Amino acid sequence: MGSGQVTDWQGKNVTVAGLGVSGVPAARVLAGLGAHVTVVNDGDDERARAQAAELEALGVAVRLGDGDTLPEGAELIVTAPGWKPDKPLFQAAERAGVPVWGDVELAWRLRGPDAAPWLAVTGTNGKTTTVRMLAAILTAAGLRTAAVGNIGVSLLDAVLGEQEYDVLAVELSSYQLHWAPSLRAHSAAVLNLAPDHLDWHGSMEAYAADKGRVYEGNRVACVYNAADKATEDLVRAADVEEGCRAVGFTLGTPGPSQLGVVDGLLVDRAFVADRQKNAQELAEVLDVNPPAPHNIANALAAAALARAFGVPATAVRDGLRSFIPDAHRIAHVADVDGVAYVDDSKATNTHATEASLASYESIVWIAGGLAKGATFDELVAKAGKRLRGAVLIGADRALIREALARHAPEVPVVDLDRTDTGAMLQAVREAQRLARPGDTVLLAPACASMDMFANYNQRGDAFAEAVRELGAR
């Protein structure tokens, strides 16, 4: 398929794989550009039928309950990011020589000649926070921007809408990067790499390689985590434009070409004259909300991308001060009887939970859910000494219980064998029983939520509601 101007699309046979948040807009856009669009979808439920009816009114053909068969004459597949690469549909496409793009690739190809450059962020954890911090900093610099990709405005809307942007802050998942072969960002950051979605990618090596695609063709800066060598290795392996620099971020004192922390200040030794000798103060650590270690790292990564785009130091400070964190990310819910209750339902994997547990000294940990192939030994071995107790919920809680028995056998564990809506209230009550004044009861599940809840938001809301009931008693 060509560069994506309208003439390229007229009469093209395009298959959109998957209804849902990316599939429906992609089908609409492609139909509007004159393509012959067929949507294939695994599910055939009430919601899918309603979406199908809307698309069929636009002349789009929809096949429900058959997401594996390649439609005859297909010249391109545009897939939802979550569909696994080993799906029969994609194997058939490969045999037939039909290219597969994701929604990110489609948006990239549809950009106009004067389109806003992309500052891209990926990593196992912290992507959304970093992208929203970056957008706040760019806004503070007077630039027209939006946080897009996995969050906020859809990429297709940002690229094709009426609103004009100077620069876009783009969150990209490993799934999206897998299906975006021609994406070339102005600058990009990989925040960290930890085992996640290995059931989808097949191996840690494949997962890392997909994350590393974000650096391909970068023009100004490849931002990496100096504490996570795997991210630096991805920079070394990337094919970038001449003059593009590797820029590290660290929670320690920065070396040349790094951003870091000195005496409670965020400082820049990358985007300054004579970086061997000079450093530029950007903000105070206390300008970061909340100033937990992993969140300071997010702020440094956002600052590095903004500075790569030429943003002044004062905008970094003003942007970080104006930034309000999302719900369910280390959100302090309440203090009850001298115990703090904190909702980090967004910690859906072990890496995020490790950062969360490292933020508190004495913790009653509420954990469990769908493990997604994760193991918990390393997490428990590191955090064991901080645990006052643990309350385990969800389908795969036995995996955490066994890790606790191996690495922290002295920690009292409550194992809740129920998955109904009242389980969270009981979990919070059990946590209250274990906690002492000065402790933190921390919901940081290290697991996905879909065994018991619609999503991590609903899980966090259930926790907050349970805490409010404690306080009301």
C-alpha cells in the first residue's frame, strides 16, 4: 500500500481485524477515504452487533464470529493492537503477501505533509503518566499538543481532525509497536523493560524487540533508563538518523548526556552547552506529584523528551506542577485509625507492583487476580521485609501465596476464596485487622483484574468504596 493519500485508498480492499476502540474508527476512516472495507470480528455479542449495524450503514461489510478467515481479495489488514501475531488470520495474510498494519501505522501513514512530529513513550510501566506529564510540560511551553495513543484523543482523530497540533505526546504499547513498521518519531523513550504480555509476544526477546521499534529512525534523542540496561541496549541496536543522541535518565547524579537528581532538584546535563561541566536546574523533586521514586523517573523521562523538542527549563517546572495524576495510580484514599489506605489498582504486573511496594515502609498488601503468565518470586523476595501481612484475592492468588511461603514465610497471609462483588470489602476488613498505626494498606495487585472486575478502574473503585465503609463504621 502507498503513502496513504486519498488516491491510494480509492477502491482498495481493506480488512479491519476487530471491532472495538481502534477497529470501529479505523473502519469509518477507511470507508470515508473510499476503500472497500470488510471488518472481521471473533465475537458475536449484542455490542458487536450494534457496532456492526452502525458500520454497515456506512457501506462497510462486517463478519461477526469469524476473525480467522482472510477475506478474498484483501490487499491490507488493519488490526486491533491486542490480536496475537500467531492468529490464523495473520498467518494466512503472510502466506498471501498481504501486509498487516495496526491503528498506529494507519495514523502514521495518513498524516499530512506538515503533520506534527511525535514524541513517543513506551515501556512496561509508567507510560500513561509520563505521556500526560509530557503533554503538561509542552502545554506549559505554549505548544499546541495532546496526549494520544493508548490514552486521551485517538491517534486517528489527532491526525485527521480539525485541531492543529505543534507536537503530539504519544503513548505506545508493545502491541501497537509490533504492528507499526514505518513509524519514525522525533524522539522516543523506553521507560523500563520487565516481563509482561509474554503470552502475546511469545518470549522476552520478542517483547523487548517490539518495544525497541520505538527508537527506529529517531531524529533528535533516544531516551533510556540508566538503571535498566536493557533499555540502553535497545538504543544501541536501533537504526537512527545521523546526529540522534542517546540520553539517559537516572535517580542519581547525572553524567554528561543524562538527566538526574541532585540535592532535591531535577537537573539536565544533556540539553545544555558544554554538558561536561554544566547542568541546568529543571524543577524540584517536590514539584513531582506524587514524589515516589518511580514517578520521579517518569518526570525525568518526560522532561528529557520535552527538552529534546527544545522546551525551556521553566516549562518543565510549570508543567510538572500543573500535572494531576490519574485515578488508581498510588492514590491515597483515606487514613483510618492511623493506617493509610492507598489504591494502586493500575499496578497490573509485577514490575509496577515492585515500584509501588518500594514506596512504603510497612505494608499490608492486597494482591491477586489474573497473573498473565507472571511469576512472583523475585517481587516477594525484594518486598518481603516491608510486608506486615498480605491479603490475597482472585483466580491466580495461589501463585503469590506460594511465593510468599518460599521467600517471606513469616508474613501472615489471608487467602480469600471468593470472587463475588463483596470480596474486596472482606479483603479490606482483613487488611485492617492485620494493620498497625503507621502502616499502609496497599492495593497493588500485580495481576490483571478481569477475573473479578470489568477493569482495574472498577477494582480500584471497589477498594475505595470498601475503605469508605471502614471509615463510616
